[in-house]
Amino acid sequence: MVLAERNSENVRNGRRSRGPSPNGQTESSSEEDGVPAEKIRVGRDYQVIVPEFVPVSERRLDQCPDRALLVWSPTTDIPDQKLDEYIILAKEKYGYNGEQALGMLFWHKHNLERLY
């Protein structure tokens, strides 16, 4: 029993830990609000509120407040090298970040000529 207690810091869920936590936290810094992150939280405060199911045929766009806006969809029409060149140009010339540059390319239907 003494041996198990001594090695308990390297054991997670009955298995020996092989590296850092997948979420980037270490055990020493995993406490949030004074409660260890590995503790199972029970009670009303930790339950999800499940929205009522609406069949697909009855769904309306104006009833979906959580709709997301698609800002980028990859294409095979543009080689990666051309895409990288465009992103660099958009950053230097227009001050865009990478996500904004890809969003503009998507908005213009992947037409690089319209963007230069």
C-alpha cells in the first residue's frame, strides 16, 4: 500500500500517465474554484438544459439563434503554395489575419483573380 501511495501522482484512472493531460493542464494546476478538475460534479448546478427537439421538417432559420456563419471552405482548385502566397499578400497588403484572408477568398468564391 505504501508503494501505491508513493506512485499515485503518476497514475490516472488506474493507468500510469504517459504524459501531460490532453487538455494541456497538469495535475498541480488543475484546480478551478477550489475543486479538483478530476472530481465528478453532481447536482442541479452541473446539469445541462436540453432544448425541445424540433424535427428537421419543422425547423425555420429565424428560430435558430445559434446558427453559425461559414467563413471558409477548402477547395482543391487552388494549390497550397498559391494559397499560402495569397495569405501572405493579404496580411501584408490589407492587414488581414489568416482567418480573414481565407474568409475573403471564400466570399469571392475562391477566385484569386478578383482579390488581387
